[in-house]
Amino acid sequence: MSELLQAVINGASPEELLATELPESFRAAHTLRDEVGIFEGETDKDVRRSMHVGEVAMPEIAPDECIVAVMSAAINFNTVWSAIFEPVPTFAFLKKFGMQGWYGARHDLPYHILGSDGAGVIVRTGVGVKNWKVGDKVVISPAYVDEEDHASYDDGMMTESQLAWGFETNFGSLGEFCVVKANQLIKKPAHLTWEESASNTLCAATAYRMLVGTHGARMKQGDVVLVWGGTGGLGSYATQLVKNGGGIPVAVVGSEDKADLVRRQGVEHVINRSELGLGAEGFRNRKAGRILGEAIRAQVGEDPQIVFEYLGAETFGASVYVAKRGGKIVTCGSSTGYQHQYDNRFLWMRLKSIVGSHGFNYHEAVETNRLISLGMIHPTLSKVFDLDGAGEATRAVQTNQHVGKVAVLCAAPEEGLGVDDPALREKIGEDRLNLYRS
């Protein structure tokens, strides 16, 4: 461990951090450009083969950037995509970025440091950074937006230049240090540990934009919201946001254990898909929409005004079917396949809407973090690995051997560190904060 990392762990002052030399290299989890294609023709593309942990060079930072000592990071499905080099190898993103001057060229390397969620301590700031200083404790928004792009002043996600940090850029969170733009930084929730803080932003803010923000479904009080994968990375935050906002969540899960977990999270209405009798076709069964709709109405007495959709090909037809007349299907992904089939009569004749949602802007990320900092939305962390186990952590997400979120300790030597507001933590209760770890 470098002297600078040790100083961060020891709680050194900003002056001491600035006086401590920045290391020339650091350990990080990364993929290699030379290994693109290693999974060709294989059905089990085991990410543990393509993810490596080793020394990488410390990059130079631009005037609007900071270097953060990463205490903890989290795994998202884009880390899985990066590690299996699909749908396209992320080195193609880095090559394209590399054409944009020296600041982009830094990213076009033979290795890609992954990770789009993280929490840590600022150890260096660029000369143009105004609102952040060395020693600040932060979480990181993965929305990488060019503030000189005029569209960003309307909505950062509408810019043609926006990128997913750690997926379409290099120097992501799965290392002892990372490089971020200053407009990615958000104050760390004081009552959370490093690993809890690192696990929220991407999924929680994505769900916030889909449900609450002005660019999504704009949920209102009393709305019935069907949430696919109620204990997943996205679903576990969606159910909380619905309930916190006065809506009525209906969570779809795949087992009785997950049904029990989401009920303990405060969700009254739960549908165990294994009990619907859909057969081998699952939700691709042409009768699935009718069967699911009956199950929803049996619990809440009406069809959902909003369907929270990210599974894609397997569930989309049923999602369109079950939405209420005039309802909305809001989608941010297609983890079971991008080619969706649905009966368009149930969309146009019942005046439903499909709302596309991608990521979140900086304001939405900050508003989400505010809810977390107030103790209104809680982490859904279930497993924690060390940095050497980053491949195992990603494999757990790849094979769906988890609930909620999976974190990786990068510079933090152990779990449970980083809490600065123990009073709020005690008020909320460890049982609620650690619900997904039970």
C-alpha cells in the first residue's frame, strides 16, 4: 500500500495528504485489449478469466478533474458487459474517446480499469476545480458529462457527448485510485460505511430518474407500480422510492426467500413468479400478461399505472399488457435481450406510453443522494469482496448469485469504516441498513 493510501486510512489532514507524494502506480481491476475475443464460441463467459488485478500507471489529471482514493467500489451489470467484451468491446469506446485531444488520449490504453460506482477521499484536484478540496469524502456519479456541451444545461443525459464513467471511459472505481470530473462528485452520506456508500449511486439514481424525476414516469401518490426483480440492484431501490413517494409497489421476485426479503423491506404486495404456472416459456408465454394481470389485481384491485421495466425481451410483452389504460412502461435496459415483442393493440388502443430512460443527470444523482443521506432510502448491499476478489464479485452479479448490490473494498482495509454520523445510523437501525445482508 502506498504512503498516500495509508495516510487516507489514518485520517490525515488535507495538508498532510497534499504533502504526501502521489504514487506513480496503483492496483486496480482491469481488462486487457489483447484478450478481446477469448470467449468466442463459448457459452459460459466467465468474467474471472478476463478480469485482472495488478499495477497500473497513475494518469495525469485535467484541470476539471480530481483523483480520489477509492475506499470501496460496487459492481454493476456494465462491469459484466465490459468483462465479456459485449455487446462491443469497451476498448472501442476508449479508442473513440482517445481522438478527443490529450485528455481523451489518456484513456486509450491497452488496459481498461472498470467500475462505475465508488466512494472515497479526494487526494488531488485539478487547477480548475472550485467546489471540492483535498480531504473531502465523496461518492461518485457515473454520468460523465461535458459541461461545455450546451445540451447539458437542459439535461445532461441529452448530450451526444455524455459517457458512462468506468464503462466508456478509463480509470474507473475498481482500484485504489480513480480519476473523475469534478461534476461527478457528491458528498458522502455521513451515516454510511464506505462499502454502503459506494453501492448506491448508479442503481438508486437510475431508478429515481425512471420513477420520480421530470424525465421519467413522474410517479404520483397512490400510483400502483409494478417492479420487476424487486430484490435486484435496480428493483431494490425502485420499491423504496415508490413507497417513500406515496406509491404502491408490487414487486415481482423469483423465490420465496426473495419474497420474504422484499416484504421485510416494507413491500406489502409481492408476486412470486415461480407460483404463476407459466411453464418453461416463463413470461414469453402468450398468456403471461393475462395471468400476471390477474395476480396484480388480486392483490391491489387494479392494474398498475407504471411498470418499472429493465429485463427486456423476456418480460416486455407482459409489461405492455398489464399496464393500466393510459399507463406508462418506463424502461432503462434489456438484460434478457434487446429485441422486444409485444402486441401493439394493447399499447395504442389503451393509450399507453413507453418511456425510455437512460442513467441520470447530476441533479438527479444529488437528489437521490439527499434521500439516502436523510435516511429515507437505504443501501441494499448484500455481499462485500476485497479488491483481489473483484472477478469473483463480478461473477456473482453475472450469474445472479446475489440480491441487491455487491461491493468491493479497494483501499479500505476492512468493512464498517467511514461512519461520521453514528447518531443517525443508530436512529435508522442496523437491521434496516443491513437488511440485505441478513
